[in-house]
Amino acid sequence: MPALVECVPNISEGRRAEVISQVAAAIAAVPGVRLLDQTSDADHHRSVFTFAGDPEAVVSAAHALVDVSLREIDMRAHKGEHPRLGAVDVVPFVPISGISMEECVALAHRFGREVAQRHGVPVYFYANAALRPERMKLGDIRNKVQYEGLAEALATTHVPDAGPARFNERAGAIVVGARPFLIAFNIELDTTDLALAKRIAKEIRESSGGLPAIQALGFALKGPPRVQVSMNVLDYNKTSLATVWREVETRAAAAGVRVLRGELIGLIPLGAALQVTASALKLDGFDRARVIEARFLE
Amino acid sequence: MPALVECVPNISEGRRAEVISQVAAAIAAVPGVRLLDQTSDADHHRSVFTFAGDPEAVVSAAHALVDVSLREIDMRAHKGEHPRLGAVDVVPFVPISGISMEECVALAHRFGREVAQRHGVPVYFYANAALRPERMKLGDIRNKVQYEGLAEALATTHVPDAGPARFNERAGAIVVGARPFLIAFNIELDTTDLALAKRIAKEIRESSGGLPAIQALGFALKGPPRVQVSMNVLDYNKTSLATVWREVETRAAAAGVRVLRGELIGLIPLGAALQVTASALKLDGFDRARVIEARFLE
């Protein structure tokens, strides 16, 4: 099975269309890489690129993104509402199929060290690639200290994991990591009872003792007025979409409420979809090896 | 989306391993083709090859199979239990994704005419590629008349759709067609009540007014003793695996019986699996375009 890695870098440029296009073109020019999505936000002055491919191709594309971004973006001129440490702010590597988290961590470390050396920029490793417990969460690295406070923090809380501990005023710093694929999944209930959606969300989210790797909130929807349990599935190998659906449906049914529909945001890995197929048909050992098209992945 | 076609030729050779290997090698040697499965039966003296790829590659591989088979197999020496008309007995083309049935019919017609001309062999078109209503079913072409009766039938019931109407005693004749993908799917019930399995099978099969494109039978299983509804899903775009599952589960539940598990035989198209995902999560418009890996199919 060929290895497939996704990379979702965030850069501190959301306004100059020509720079954003140059970054996108540099990614798409790497053989074996597909640019799956890109979004820019002018208020946040920030863009997110989603691309995937075999591991080596993805590392090359991430380097290409850094090269263009550090050439074109000067953090001294950057203002935006979103927290950020640098011109290339965050670079997460995400295993999709045929590659382990450990291999993605190694990829992140290699990439981070190469970038640090090549561009003389401080690099921090986060999430599964974190080298220090206090750098597990992106927010713990980036939100209290931002670009403006970095010069001061470099010798104290923000000693880099790779690269020089001196302030790079043009580039800032880069946070590099590896993490599981995140699936944004919403379930709409046939009721306007917001308290029910909030209660179900609370019962199923990990933080209140619910399902592993599930974040959940209850929301009211307009037109038509209904409620939704809105979830992040942080690791579908810990809790599948099938389990999430069943747990929400059971709780709604107990309150006499029907589940109306599910909503997936963006793309999902094949493995996450096939887990649902296997669960719905109670199939033993059903996976991508049983899917004709999967034989044609290169 | 790249086009993917499957081809499942049956040849009248199930004993000589070196001939079977030569055929397999000839298929696998065609760039863009994957040989997905091969099975040989010595009693039937017959082998089935399953391969897939882009349409042009699949036609090339089918030609390669015919070339080797007609060179190595002499029907004058062939004895076997399975009905057959020729050394290459049946060549069905099956749309998997990114290609319509109409395009597969055109592919079958082109291939059949090329083979007829190149090898001087009578060709009949069946299933969706049939040119005559009495040739829709393979059995209507092949089972009453077999190789031994072909010389006589060529001028009457078996005037070829392509190729000469004279008997080719070495090669016999070839039946070429296009048909939807067939999924063999079984559902095991937590009971020994064979009458229930037979009743459910009867209720859901198309021939007795049930679900479109569904064939079904009830069987007893041994060790542990249980019953099974055994189905052929002849066209999952007419009746999905999700619908089959629901219809069997509802009927079993009405008799107080639990559905234990499903069983898929062999490989299935991605589209058939994703239909189940979409149904289980009540997703609108979920298809292969939402699956990351599908972007990497070439």
C-alpha cells in the first residue's frame, strides 16, 4: 500500500492574491502532490493550504511553501486577528494511509530541522511531534506568546527545538508537528430543543468522560430551526464516525427525537469512510484491500 | 475522474498450470492493468481471470488473453463439466467508475469485432451489449448449444454478431458482453430457522416482486448451525447494499431474529462501499469526490 501524508500549513498572508497564488503554484508543481484545498482570510491575514501525496513529495512541497512564504512575507508589517508566531506559522503532517504516526513524527522532525538550518529560523515541535510536554498543544506555544513577544521569550519559555535561539524579525518562528486527521462531523436533530443537543454533546465529549478523541458542542440552527451536535473527531481510529452516530442517535431516541442527517466538512480519509461501511453491514475484516479502486492508488 | 473498467474472462483451460500462468502473465504485462484475481477449476477445466484498469489498457489485456488462449487451447480435446462454447468462453466488461454502461457496451462491441476479425472466430454479444433480445442472457446463448453443437447451430440459432458463420473447430466461439458489477453478499441470521431465511430471500428477490436487481436464496450453515440469506446484487445503483441490509434486518426483526453479520465475497467497487457510508450517516451528496485517496487515482 502506498504511503499517503497530508500537510496543512498556515501562513501569515491572506490579502495579497499574487503571493497566495505563488505559494499554491509552488505546492502544485511538486510531482506526486495534490493541492486539495486552500482558503484565505483577509481579516486574519492568513491562508491555509491542504495538500497530500507520498511522504517525500509532501516534504518537498512543504519546503517549497516555506521558500516562497519566507521570501514574500515580512512579519514586521503583519497585522491580523489570528494568533501567530511567524510568516509560516504552523506546519502539521497528518498520516492518511499506509504510514504510521511515528513515521509522520520522524518526517516532521526532519522537515523542521531542515527548515531551521536552511532559513535560520527557530522551530518548535508540537502535538505528536512535541519534544517537551509543555509543547503538546499548539495554543500553549503560540497563543500567550505571539510574534511580538518572541524576541523576549526565545531565551526563556521559547528556546527552540531546532534552529537558532535568536530572533528572526522577518520570519518569526515556525511550529511544526504531526497529528491525526481531524474530521469535522455534525449531526442534525429533528427538534428545536437546544438543551438536548447540549446535553448529548456534553455526554459524548471526551473532556467530560465521553468518547475518546471526541470534542462536541450543541448549537441552534436557523432556517429551518433545529439543533445540531457539532463534533471534531480528533482520531477516527479511537472513535469511529459509526460510533459517534450510534451514540448520538441512541441518546436522541431516548428523548423521543429523530436524527435527521449527518454533515461531513471537507474531505475524509478512505479508512474513515470504510469503517462506517464495515460497521453498518457488520463485516469482519473489511478494509481498503477489499476495494477495487484502492488497488490503483500509487 | 479516471475511467476504470473491470474484465472477467473465462477460458476453457483449468488444468495446465503453464498455460494458465502464461495467460496471467500476458494480462499483468499490460501497463495500467492490475490482475485482481484468478481461479482455476480442474473439474470444470476452466479458469476465470479478473483484471481492471483504464479502458484502453483493459482491451489490450483482453486481446493478450485471447492471443495466448487461442494459441494454447484446442477445443477438440476439451472435456469439462461447465457449459462452454469456446477456448475463450466469455469476456464481460464491467464499468467500475468514471465510465458509463454505454461506453462499456461500445468497448465490448469494438473488442468483439476486433477479435472476430483477427482470429476468424464467431462472436456473440450478450447482456447490456446484446444486439438481439434472445441474446440478453448468457445461458440462452451457451447452455443449450455448446461447443459440440456449434457447427450445426451457426447457420440457424447461432448466426454470429461478429465474425464468420463458419465453424472454427480449434477455437469454438466467444461470447462478449458488458454488464454491471455483481456483488455477492450474504447475511447471517441468529437462528436455525431455514424457513425464515427462505421466506426473506423470496420476499426480497426481484423475481418474486422484491428489490430491483437482487437475486436471493436461503441456506443453512453448519458449525455453528445458523441460516443465511445469500444474495447477488446485480446492480448496486438499483439496490444498494444498505437497502439490502435494511430489508433483511427489518424482516428478521419482525420474526424476533437478530442479524449477526454480513459477508462480502471478493472485491467491491468504491462506489458500493460509499453508498453504505452515506446511508449510515445520512449524508447528502457524499461520494468519492469527498475521499482523499480518490484524488490520487490515476
